Amino acid sequence: MRAVQVSELDGPKSVRVAEVEPPVRGDGEVLVDVAAAGVNFPDVLLTKGLYQYKPEPPFTLGSECAGTVREAGPDSRFSAGDRVVAFTMSGVFAETVSAPEQFVFPLPDEVEFAAGACLPMNYLTAHFTLDTRGGLRPGETVLVQGAAGGIGTAVIQLAVAMGATVIGVTSTEEKAEVARRAGAAHTVGVDGFKDAVKELTGGAGVDMVVDPVGGDRFTDSLRCLGPLGRLMVIGFTAGDIPTVKVNRLLLNNIDVRGVGWGAYALGRAEFIRSEWDALVPHLRSGALDPLISERFGLDDAGTALSRIDDRTVTGKVVLLT
């Protein structure tokens, strides 16, 4: 079968489509014919050997996909022909993948495969951020950094579905339009966002900040929080890992909370399934509908990865097999 492989740790340009042996279904696994795969920032890091998971080249990229079950075990809840999404540590940028059944979920008929491929990483992370770690309540206001990205748009859609009002922070008007399409009630530019948020909230501040960016905007994100507000740390796409002076937390009665979805969820299969079940009604209603900016074939995987590496992506990039 055809698969996108990393042969050298030299960035997106190092990926190649190769003919490899198709996977054999292992015990407790489901064999899935991949229709579409989501492309994520960790995939870029893997091409450079900079991710915490460091497989030896050559290896097949990709961690989330949607497709059709080819084969499942006799005691599986899945059958051949079922529409599913799945995620693994790697290997889904290929025509077929074998995934642990605990990481395979039924895809509602209302959701196309390309959209389904965007769901596992971003939307399960969004749910973990807003619900499990953030305790978001209807009527609260959420400020989302990096609001036009894959995580940002997922968080916006889910926060709105949970009854929150969202303010998105973006670097351009084009990205602001993406955030508004995702459901943000307001958008503000990166420069001066703190003062803009203060004006929008009448000086009250926001209840939650979701930050996958980090870097030099972190302190002003803290200053945007109202009393009992919480800042959710998802990642550091800006590159720099910020620090916080804890006296600010004390004086303003605010929290900084880490969001490590994988560290918590991957060892708790029932928890992940409960998260997926919580998303399904919103998927069926259309409230959660991933914004796909570009679709590529497997042969153009290097270009897709470069788009993310260059920080030019809005929404999500998808590979189609």
C-alpha cells in the first residue's frame, strides 16, 4: 500500500510516499481503510525529530483519520463497513491502518470523512480543556488565542455549543473572519488585545482564556481574566515557554491550569469514549463542523506539512487517500 514516510529528520521536505507492506490486524485492534487523515503540528515536529515521541526512520506519519472498517475481531463492537474515526501514535498517512479498538469511535452519518479526520485530536482536546479542566459554565466568556487555528476553531465551536460567549484573538483580518465563522462573537487583534478585551467586557474581564500559543502574549492573557478566572495552557506554538509570577494568581484569585490531554486520557479508554459520546450530539446537530482550509492527496503531504510549519494555516489541513 502507499504511505507517507519520514526517511530523514529534515523537516517536511523529507517526507516521501513509499510502497510499504499493509498492516496486519493485531489482537484488540481494528483494521481501517483510511479515507482522510488530519494533519497536525506534532506531525511537523516528528519530521524534525523534535517531538517527545521519537520513532526511528523510516516511519509512517499521521495520528488521526476517518474511514471504513475493513476487519475487526470477533468480540469487537465494530463490523466491516462501519464508518469510524481512529487515532494512533503514527501510521495513518496511509491507505490502511490498524488501530487499537479503544481509540476507534463510530462516525455519525451526518459527518463526512474529511471532517471526521479533523475530530479526534482537536475536539477531544477542546472538550478536555473546556469541560474536564476548565469547568466551563453556560453564560461564561472565553478568550481564545490562536483563534483561527485547528485547536482554536475547535475550542470556539465547542464553547459556543456549551453556551459560552467567545472572543477570538487573531493576527490578521482574514484569520478574524475564520474565527467568526467558527462562532466567535467578537474578534480582536494580537496587538493591544488586553485593552480591547477590557473594553468588550466593560472592565470585568473574561472567565477563561484558552492559550495554545504561549510566548510574549501570556502575561496580557492573565491580565484579561476576571475574578476566579482560569487560563488554560494547551501548548506553545509561538516557541517560547512563558513563566508566571504566582503573586499575580494570589492577588487576583485566578488560576493557570495545564491541559495535557494525552498524558491524562491515553491511559483511560473509558474516559476517552465518554468524551466522544459527549461530542456526538453536537456533531449530529452540526454545531461542531471542522473548518477545513485545504485538502491534499498523499503525494502532496510535504506541502501540507509545510503549510503548518509556515504558520499560514487557518482551520485544518486534511490528506485524502
